[in-house]
Amino acid sequence: MFRSRHLTRAARAVGTSAAAAALSVAAAQTALACSIADFSAAPACDSSGKPVVRVTDKDPSGTPATLTLKIELSAPGGERDLDTQTIQHPTAQGVSVDLHPLTWNAGQTYVIHVKAGDSVDEDLKPPVVVPDNFTCAPAGGSFSASPTPTAPASSAPTAPASSAPTAPASSAPSATPAPVHSGGGTAASPVASSAPSPAGGGTHLASTGASGNTPLIAGAAAALVLAGAGIVTALRRRTAGRAG
């Protein structure tokens, strides 16, 4: 009787331990099982600078996965396969693969179908939509979803070039003209400008056109006139005498 109870208790302990172990293994397998939550997709650029859809698989179970890229067409339910890639050995840290679309325009929608063993056979959600202004760098590996705004030019107007005309070179002679002496021997003041002097304001010869030699010239002219008159008179008398 005592041995029977002892054996019964031992059997119960062994059964409990086995059940706990089975539950632990099942939980571990469930935790390591592949699921659609292990996959993610986003726009990216490959090494040649072309836009791609990059899918990352973080499956700790290491289940191989086949990825198919499809494009949504305008017709209801319309899709077309574009590219297919396989991830043979995914890890918990993540393994990525690039799917190449035929076209890449803003607003296009791409669907990725995932097939991983018997655990996953469905589309990855949400689908990948090409963002506006998506550009790849020439070297690849990076992209810009929106262009970096450049600093706008200052709206303050720049000072225009001065429109004021430059002062023309003075037309007045630099050298001061020598003073002109009047006939009375008084030195005249130098001509400061070309404007005529007011009436009665002086005896500047430059404004009257007279010269200091005018009396001499007038006297010589008078003497010549008298000499000519005398010669004419003498010739007339001589002619009259010969005629008589």
C-alpha cells in the first residue's frame, strides 16, 4: 500500500514535469514561428542609384521567404507581378532584399506578397506608395522624400547704381588770363567769367574790341588821306597848265 502511493506520486511528478517541458517547447516554437509581422517594406535606392522597394525580414526562426512585388492597376482588383526575390536565411537582426519595379512615379502603389513555409501566405500591409519628390542620389543608398529647401534670396532690394550723372569736366580754362591794361595806364582786373560786364562798369578792352594802338593808326590814316589829296591836287594843276 505504501509503495503504491509512492509510485503514484512519482508518476504525477514526472507527468507534471513533462507537461511543463512540452509547454515550454511549444511556447518557444510559437515565439520563433514566422509571421507577417516579421516583414517590413519601404522605398529605397540600390547601389546603382535606382529606386527600389526594400523588404526586410526579421524572422528569428530562419524560415525561407519568397517575396513577390505587384503593382496596383487602376482597374478594381487589378494587379501585375513585377519582380520576385527569395530570402533564404533570415535572422532576428534582419535580412533585406530589393524588389525592382518597372516604373517609379509619385502616387504609384506596390503590393508585396509574402510566402514563408506554411506560416505566412499573404500580402504585406500597408502597401508601399511612392512619395512625392522621391529622388535617389547618384551613388545610391540614400533618398530624399522631399527636396531640402534652399535659403531664399534676400528680399531686400540691393542699392541700385547711382543714376546721378557725373559732374562734367569744367569747360573754364584753368589758367587765369593776364590782365589787360587800358589806355589810361590803369591795370584792369582779371576776367573772372565770360559774362559781359554791366554798362558803365569799366573800360575792359576785351569787351569793346578796342586796342591801345588805335590813336596811332587813326593818325597815320589821316596823314595818308591828306597826302593823297595833295597829290591829286598837284596832278590836276599840272594837267590844266599843259592844256593852256
